[in-house]
Amino acid sequence: MDISEIVPDVQDRMFVTGMTESGKTTLILRIIYALEEEGDNLIVIIDSDHMWEYQKRTKLKYKPHIPIEVKNAGQLVNETSGTFIYRAKYPALYDKQVKLILEWAMTRTNVTIVIDEISDFAKNNLILEILGRVIKQGRKLNVRLIMGTQRPATIPVICITESKVFAVFQLSRKEDRERMASDVNPDFAVMMTGHDFMIFKRKWKEPIVIRQ
């Protein structure tokens, strides 16, 4: 399957899950590169684990590109294209700049937001209010959202139910697989191995397994 076939549309939410070193972040990066190649895309990565630049430099061979680092939402106001990264301060859930960036996205429109560890901003029934708005209302404003997590069992249900495209890598915890199986498709109860993953879109009958 070509990467372009799983790049979410501008109105879509994509949910990518998998344990550490499973390939989750690599897939998200490849999707970002595909969007960059389309041109005129404005992409903002919210990095709560401070790992993205390190991964791009040392592990990935797709492109030598490194996103432009920003320290606050104000630096994004006049941007019309490009890939930017904001490294959230701990605890990320209470970082005011994250709130301001998401508010900017909802007024800017036609922007892609990438949050690789969504659990830093949404756990159980607690979710950053503006993030909840982006998830539920952002599609009307062409705010594409790509969410990644290692532990899908711990996040609010809207992160999953509002998503249209899913990529599920290896999940060692049974409760994580069961969450994906019950909320999305029963085939997700099967644990993937290595860097293989299942891709699924709403209205498909079953996921497609991608062997790597």
C-alpha cells in the first residue's frame, strides 16, 4: 500500500497507536513527509516527549528535513506553509502555549496538527478543553488532526470515536487491544508483531494488514 492511500483528508482525524519502538512515530513522520510533498501545507507538531528531532536525525532515512522550532503560538500567526514543532513544557496538559496553538489552528483553518502522545493532553475523562473542540469541531474548519498514543485504553473515547483513519501497531497490553477492538473493529484484538500494522478506515469491513 502506498503511503498516499492512508494520508487523512484535511477534514479527518487519524489515530495511530502502538507500543514503544513499534513503528508508530515512523508512520506519522512518513505521513508528514507525504503532506509536505503536496506543497502549501501548514503542519504543526506538538512534541510533549521532546523526541522528534532526535528521531529524525538518527533513525529515519526518508528525508533530512527538520521542522522549524517555535517557542510560542505568536510565531505561527503569519505563517502560510511549512512544518513547525512546539516542544511542550511539563506537565504538557497545563502548558498555556499548547492551548494557544490549538486556538490559533481553529481560527487559521487549513492546518494539520500532530500530537504524537495524546495521553499527555487527554486521560480517562479529562481532556484539554480546546483539544476536545479541535477533535469534534475542527473538521468543519479543515483542521486535520493526527493523534498517536502508546496506551489507547487510557484516553477519552472521543479521540477514537471521532477518528476516521486508524493504524494499529503492536500493543502488548490486552486492555489496549480490547479498547481498539470494542470501539473500532474486532480484528484489532489480534496483537501485531514486529513493525507490522493494521490500517483501517470507517466503513471498511475489515482492516488491511501491512507487513514490514
